[in-house]
Amino acid sequence: MIQLHFILRIALLSTLTVGCLKAAEEPYQPKLDSLSRHEDAPEWFRDAKLGIYFHWGVYSVPAWGSESYPRNMYNIKGSEYAHHAKTWGDPAEFEYADFVPLFKAEHFDADQWAKLFKKAGARFAGPVAEHHDGFSMWDSKVTPWNAKDKGPGRDITGELEKAIHKQEMRFITTFHHARNNLWEKKPNQWSGHYSFVKEYFPSLLGNPENAILYGYIPREQFIKMWQAKLKEVIDRYRPDIIWFDSWLDEIPEQARFEFAAYYFNSAKHWKKDVVIVRKQEDMPLEFSVLDHEKARTTGSSPRVWMTDDTISTGSWCYTQNLKIKTVEKVVHALIDTVSKNGVVLLNISPKADGTIPDDQRQVLLQLGDWMRINGEGIYDTRPWDVYGEGPTKEPQGGFSEAGKFLKIEYSAKDMRYTQSKDHKTLYIIPLGWPKDGFSPEKLRVIAADRARIRLLGSDKPVPFEVQADRSLKIRTDLAGPAQLPYACVFKLEGFEFNSVK
């Protein structure tokens, strides 16, 4: 009865979504030529440069392995299964649904989180609204598995939306639930986050309510549920960005287009410019932004793009003994991304009780310290003719190279460039303190009478010389060192700039 009740509700919501769209003759229709009229990346998004989100949910309770614990705990050949059996008992007796009452979020304070994100320099923030595990982090009427009706007993997304907007940041919600459906994609080949449940613990799917959590519902009804969840979040929280994880290709293209049309038409009524971000090729770039997971492009891109990266060196969610990056690593990745026309979405990993561990908190505060001094060279900038120079070689880009990006060690000989939107000011950003001065190889200048160079965070003038070949020699002995020497920003004004490619 529970499953039937929610399936009927899903069908009604989905019918309303498409029906209202057709009846109202909205400007965006679920067709490529219509959706392509929507701007892929509005100006505010190009200006923002930094956002924060967080993998936080029921999977934070076991805090072991990774955010894929809900899937892997059922794989009898894997380490998560062995850990689960030893710690919690056999999955047939203690299943993933049994973690839900233990996810209490008793110390969660949305206002405190939002203030921390603001101090870190973020211009947008928000939750993983639903991960592959099928648990919605909002007050949902579509599924019984939601944070208001179970676990915390609170509308987590609603509290965050209010707190983040109070701090004058934009609001992002991310969705990973396309992978949740447990369905027979090919004869005897089951796809979905919980495929190991079907393979090794099929008796668990006999509980109608638990079957919804595991995505074990008819395919057509799952697609309607996928749409209905998105509609709920759009209608209730009006997100500025909706971001999709991989596996979106498992959703039929028409359903994806219906979502996009509904979101764009809703935003038009709100008078807001919104963004859809996706991975791989799961939504046309004519109306969406490409995301590189834990990776970056090799050069500057004419289209704005995003990288979602995590503050840790391992799992996206909190786990025992989670290793955290230095602020130097985080800042260098941000600078490199921005110089190439990208935006960073930085993930943090709160504990199940709603606390953000001190080591992560300290990196965020240190990031904010750097941004308060040097943010002028990051926010509201645009890429220059060349993104940078230096001896450090980078991978080819894309998710397959993500591990290699983690190993990169930049130095002061590596530089990145950004420029103001009016193209009158150039920022040179060495990824370390150039104590002996430097001469950018890719830059040629003509200096006007009032040309000057300033190190952000310092009032001292920076001496320079324009050489016969129009190259620039910059001295740093009188200007520094920079307050935060792992990266510094030199602001050039009153010059004509040309690049050497």
C-alpha cells in the first residue's frame, strides 16, 4: 500500500509537470532547438568562480570506505561487505535502511555552515540533494525516504536554502539519483546502485517500502519519480544551479528535456538566470555546462566549465581517517581552473551528526584568508589570451586523469593569468613566491606613463623594467614576500598587453 501510494503521487506530479508545460505555452519547450535559446552560463556564474557543496547523508553513518558504501556493503566479494558483517552484522539482518534512524544530524546548524562557506570565499553553496542511495535530503512528498520523515526529521535542504541566501550566496542542489533505479537493462543484466542487492540479497526487495529506497520499482514509474523529485526541489527551493552526476544517460532524453524546459520556464517566472551543469555528454552543451570530476582542462576553453573536486584526497563523504588536502593544493587548483575559464565546486565531508571536522574547517578558513587578499584576481575575471606558463606538466584532462592532478606540485616558476572584464587590467599569479623576481615569457607590454604593478595585499610599489623586446622584468625584493606565499597576485595597470603563444 505504501509503495502504491507513492507511485500514484509520482504519476500525478509528473503529469502535472508536462501538462502545465503544454497548456501554458511556456517559452521553453522540451526540444533541443527551443532549449538551446537558453544561455548556457549567465554572467553571475562566470563571475562566481567558487562554490561549496557536501556529500552528507545516510552513508555518513558507517563512515567507512566511501560514499558508495550503500552499494558495496552488499558485494560479498568486497572489503565493505567484510567490514559491514564484522561491525554491523550480515546485510540480510542489518541492511542499509537500518542506518537511516542513526542519521540524526543532531548538531547540524545551517546558519553556521553558511557563514563558514561565506568566510571561505564561496559565492554559491548547497547540498547533494540526493545521492545514488535514494535518500532525499529534503521534505519530500514523492518518496518516504526523505530527511523530514526519517532520520534527522528536518527539511535539511530547506534550512540550507534559507541560510545560504541569507549570506547572499547563490544556491546549488546536486542530483545523483539517476543511478538509483534497479532495473533489468539487458536480459539477466541488472543496472543500478543496488545491483548487488538483487544479485546476493534479493529477499530484501520483498519489503515494498524498502524497495523504493533501493530503486526497485517499474522502470516507467522510476522515470516519473526522477522527474517528480526534481520538480519538488525546483518548486520549493528555487535553486540557481542544478548539477547532475554521471549516469544521467540512463534517463531517456525526452525526460531530461522535459526537466530542462520546466526548470528554465520556472526560472523565467522567478526572473532568475539559472544553470544546468552535467558530466560527460548527458545534456547538450547548447544549454548546459560541462563538469570535469576531480580534473581540469589542459588549456583555456572558450566555454565556461566546472570542476567538482573534494577537499580530501580520497572519499567524497566523511570516513574514518580521511586525509585532507593542504590549502596550498586547494588554492593552486582554483587558480589553474579560473585561468582556463573554469569554476570550482569544492566538496567537503561533514560527519553524520552535522559537524564539519576541524581539519576541513581550517582549510576553508585559510582559503577564505587567501581570497580576501587576492580575490580581485579571481572573482569577476576572464581568461587572458594564454592561461599561463611554467615547467610543470599537466595531464590531458578529464575524469580518467583525476588521480594525476592530485599529484601535481606547482612552484613559483608556474604562473597563471587572468584579466578584468574590460581587458584593461592583467593579473599574473605565480604559484609560489618568486623571491628573485621574474620575467613572464608569454607576456609582451607597452607601458603608459602611469603604468604600475601592485602586489595584492601590499601597499609597496613593485619595481619593473620593460626590456627592448617588450618583455617585462618584475622585481620582488622590495614588495614582498606575499602574506600568503603559496600563491600571489600581481596586478598590472596602464599597460598594453600582448601574448607570445
